[in-house]
Amino acid sequence: MYGMKIDNHPKLDRLLLPEYSNFHPLRKGFKFEGDSVDDMNRTWEIEREADQKVSSTVLEHHRRDYFVNMGPQHPSTHGVLRLLLHMDGETILEIDPVIGYAHRADEKMGENGNYMQFYPYPSRVDYLAGMIYNWGYVGTVERAIGIEITERAQYIRVIVSELQRLASHLMWYGAFLMDVGSFTPFLYCFQDREEILDMFEMCDGSRLTYNYFRFGGQERDLSPEMLDRARKFIPMMKSHLKDYEKLVQKNIIFRKRTEGVGVITKDMAIQYGVTGASLRASGFAYDVRKSEPYGIYNQFEWDVPTATTGDAYGRFAVRVQEMWQSLRILEQALTRIPEGPYNNPAAPKRFKPNPGEFYFCVESPRGEMGIYLISDGTENPYRIKMRTPCYSNLQVIKDVGRKNFLADVVCILGSLDIVVPDVDR
Amino acid sequence: MFKNIKEIFTGAWSILVGMFITFKWMLKRPVTIQYPKQPTRPSPVHKGRIRFVIFPATGTHDCIACLKCQNICPSDCFEIKGDKPAEGGKKRPNFFTYNFSNCSLCSLCIEACPTKTLEHSPEFNLASENKDDYFYNFLNDVEERKKKVDATVNR
Amino acid sequence: MEMNVNPQQAAAHQKDGLMGVVFASLEKLLNIGRANSLWPLTFGLHCCAIEMMAASASRFDLDRFGAGVFRGSPRQADLMIVAGTVSRKMAPRIKMLYDQMPAPKYVIAMGGCAMWGGPYQYDGQYAIIEGVDRIVPADVHVPGCPPRPEGLIEGLLSSA
């Protein structure tokens, strides 16, 4: 995006933009000259030629291996992700992900408006963890301008984030099991998720993409009805999780399908920068809420679940345990939430932070999400960079896919929990 | 060998337990809402499209065409033109369009408005064949809503 | 009414008005069948895809309208729900998929992004196509960011 040239790079191609593009958008002073319909038709032909060059690599006749294109439109890739599978019979030699189909120029848009006007965008980068990404952005700016957050707002943030983590894991649960082959847990988990979305609608007004956080607090207070509903939700969710464990986790077909598949070793995970449940399933207990606590997470009693196997079953078990720990944190937060103001009235709406670099990271359901902000003293940010977890997590698929079968690709991708706009921003 | 036989039994038992759980769930009340025959009720703070508030005291909106909503909107949804009336008083808008397709429902315009004359409407099930239907002209919209209120009051 | 009629004979008897009645009611029957079993193509691009999945899940069941079977292949689908922003890199593939669908085919543009570019539309946008009907003709537009599942159901019923 900046047009840097790196020496001795094995494959210096365009990653997020189409292959034939010859512009560098993130440079200051870049201006895009739009193209007309004729230009669009011509670019499509260039695209198709580039596609054919990539997917039909000319192989000599005596070679046995071949390429399978798991294209951008696929029921199991959870979005528009393209995987080029280099196969030998039924075994995979290498998986090559091709990204950029969901690129929406979020980071460039951050430079166009002021800090308030960037609100809608972090929530849409990972739409399953909208509240948590909102907290990431708002936390960075609060660090930049040095503003106090009230105690009730801190508790509200924890409650809402843990509910969001539950909703995201429920969605992952349903989608992963649908990929592996069973349809029932998808329907059960979506009903539980609808309960959580009802609660979010009572507090914020939207079901999927939220704008609930403001600098210094929240947009509006949590109503007593919503808190009551959350208190009734916890025992219901606990009994459902026990049912799901009997239904899924002990099921012999599920275990045969996921045990030993897609093993990520600890060294591989640390080298690639994998975070989140995929790292914890390889035996490394790293959770941003414990190692660099933000908000009031250090006032609650909870554990970081880990596993030692590093396979898809381990990642699954870690995420289920994370759901239990989220319920534990929720219970404590709901009993201890104090009365008081939900936002700081002294928070400025238009401001010019001091020039400098600021970084704030949160634990999203997929891993560590950080926002890196460079401010130059004006009302518009100079650069907003989002360190998204799925971008790093997806890189590991190149090494993990080796020696697995074609049917396991779907299982590996599902267990890594990839949300494609998170990869491409 | 014995391990395989044991696995067969534990596996078959796990599948029977799973089927028992689904049978138990099957006997629970169904959760499907038969929309559109059965109405769904979004919460009172549900965020639909933006519209003018009709104040009960004046019977109309209170927009002063200050352009604060236009300036703060991240997606440039508003286009407003206004001027002061000849007989004096506050500035009033004579052209106010809002593009709902670009709106991300962030509520920044509602917070920025000094006269609190913008609100979210409770509509939630819009669909149409013509995409220009979603360029709302708020001044016409207010007139239509006033006619509807008069019609229900004078029935 | 005879249903197994030779088309050549049909043309010959057009003057009598008989064959016209047979084919009109056959066409009507086929249209009822098509309207009540619109099979969508799984084409979720971004956030609206989750609301599409929620519309097909337990609470708002799309299967009640016959549209619950999401096909993976465009050859078997007759409705393409474009849910999400269309990026410039993805645009040729959308055109290819639309061309591969057999007629009669319909397109629902779901969400603000598929209609006019949504919140991502601004003057320097280099990465998305602002509105899916620059590429394929869209029949129904469902606004919102994201639209509620009830909105999608309304859109489906109006295209059926």
C-alpha cells in the first residue's frame, strides 16, 4: 500500500489490491482517478487473465501434483477468502491464501475525517466483535487525550464486552459445526445469540454493528430491564452449554473429525504471531486481559483456559472454556455494578491531541486487536493502523495444512475462526 | 483390539446421548416467530432511519439549518440548504435530503443537533424495487406525517 | 386440461384459443412453484451476511418461504442475495457468478453498501464499487446497515 521495495523478497506481489493495480493508496497526496464503465470492463479482462495465470500453472506431464482453487465464493470460507490448494492426490502439499477480496479502505478513511467521524468503521471491520473493537478505538483516543472514565462506565464496558464475546463464540460454534457436518447446533446457538442481540438492542439500538462507546463513557445507560435480562440469561446459558457438551464434544464423529487435525506447535504459533484461542490451544497462556489489563479486568477472578494438543479439537475446547469464563466474569460484574454517571460530561467532542504515537490493545474473540494511532496535532489523525488478529492467524495456514487431507481444510479454517474483513480491513 | 471395541461402545453411547438431547429439545416450545403474520417488536431505542421530530407544542420540527449534522456525518448523508425568512425569526431549511443507503446509524447527527430535532424512526422492514426511494426529503416527510396524524385524530 | 401436448400442435390450434389456455395455466403453475421456492446462492460478503444467516436460523426462518436451502453452486440457485460491500477485486467474480445462474434469476441488493456504497462511499474511495447494480441488475433493494432480518424477508416476499 505504501509501495516499499524489499530486497530478496520471495514474492513481491500486490496483496490487498487487485494484481494489476499500479497505485499506492496509503501515501499522502494519493488521489484516485475513478474509472468509467469501459475501464471497468477492461480491468475485468485483465483480472480474468491474471486469474487464469495463477490457477492453471503449467506443470510438466510427469508431475502428479495439481492445484485446486477454493474460490472466493464458497460456503465454508466464511466470507470472500480464496485458497489455492497444491495437492498430491488427496493430501495437501501447501495452502496459499489469496486475500484482498474484502478490502474496503478503512485505514485511508480514517485520515479523511476527524476522530469522531471514524466511529462507525472499527465495528464493521470485525462485525462479530463490534463492541470490543469499539472499545479498542475509544481506548486509544482516550489514551491520546488523557480522559477519565467513570466507574459505572467501566463496568458497563466489561459487561457488554463479555456478552459480545459470548455472542461471537456462539456464532463460531454454529458455523464450525455446520462446516464439520451437523446442522442442529447452528440453530440452537443462533437462538442463544438472538437472546444476546435482544439485550444489545435494548442498550444500544442495533443488532450487529454498534456505536455504543463514546470518548469518556457510553452513549446511553444500561436500563434495569436489560440488567435483569442479563441476570436471567446466565443460568439459562449454563444449562445450554452443558447440553451442547453432551451433544457435540463427546460425540465420536466430531472427535474423529477434529482430533489430530491442523496441529499448530507452540514455536510455530509464536513465530507467526498467532494470538487468541489458537495460541492458547498450543499451550501458551497469553491473554491481553491478564498480561496487560485494561479497564477493570484485574478486579475479577477468572482463569485463562489452555490446551496442549494444538489441534482443532484443542482450539474448540479452549473456546468452550472461554465461554464458561465469560459467564463467570459476567456474574461478578452484574452483582458489583455501581450506580453513577455513565459518561464523562467534560469529554470534548472536537479536539486536537498532542502529536505522538499511541497504542491500545484489547482481547477480541479472535486474538489481540490493537489500534496504533499517529497524531500530528490536527483534528484529523495522521495514521490509524489496526493490528487485526485474523491477519496474523491466517498466515499459519500455509504450514499447518501440510499432510492433511482435502476434507480437513474446511475443519482447519473453521477452527482458526477467520472473519475475512478482519484480514483485509 | 480391545481399545477398538471399547471405542465402538463409547462412540455408540455418545451418539445415543446426543439423540436424547435433540429429542428433549424437540419437545420444547418452538422459538420461530411467524413473521409477517406475527409481528416482531424491536425495542423502543431501536435505530431505524433518521427523521424529524414533530414537537407536540408547535406541531412541526425545529430545524434551524445550522448544518451541524451535515458537517459531522461520516458518510455525507445530508444535503441541506436554508435561509432566514423575510419576516425575521430563526433560519429555516428549504431543502433537506437524507440518503439512508449511506447511513451507518451512528447517531452522531442526533447528538450534534442543537435543537434536538432529529430522531430515529421505528421502521425496520423497508424493501423496495427502486433504490432512489431511500433519498428522503424530510420536509415532505413531515407534511405526510402531519396529514396522517390529522387523519387519525379527526376520524 | 391436457398437459402433454405437442408444441407444434399447440401453434396450429392457437386460433381456437384452446392451447393458449393450457399453456397459460401451465406457466402460472410454474410461476407459483418458482415464487415459493426461491433458492438463494450463498453470497455473503461482509456484515450483512450475518443478518442473512440469522434470517435463515431458528427465529426468523427463511425455510417457511421455501428459501431455506442455500445452494453453493450458482447453477442450482435462482436468487443471488448480494449482502455486503462489493470490492473492486471481487467484482469480476460477481459478474461471472451472475452469468452462470440459469434464468429466471433475481438479485436482491441487501444493505446500504450494495445499493450506493454505504458508509464506505466517499470521494477518494479506490477499493469498492459503489452499488452492485453497476455490475448486475438488481431487482429489490433492502436498506439498512445492516438491515434487520424482517427487512430481508420483506425483500424476498416482494421479489417472489
